[in-house]
Amino acid sequence: MAHFGSKGWLVQQLKDMGIRRHPIGQKKVEAYKASVLYGLYQKYAAKRVDPQEKNA
């Protein structure tokens, strides 16, 4: 289990969303710095809709 906000946590979250490679560079997400991964996380996590918010 990775610490919240660490590079390992970001990699885990991106993989859980189905993002295993960078959309532009096509390298595995593990190869990128945490700052790049955080940008990807912000971009794609914002698109996810929380099911509880949808029902409210």
C-alpha cells in the first residue's frame, strides 16, 4: 500500500482507471515523474463521476 499522494499511489490510481501508458509518450506510467503523473491524474480523475453524486 502506497502513501496517499506518493508516486506509487498515483501509479496505482491511474492503473485502476485503466491508464497503463502515457497517452502521448506511450511509455509505461512508472517511467514518469510524479509531477507528470499528477497532471494525468487530475485530467482523468475529473472525468470520473461519483455514483453517489449522480443519485443525489
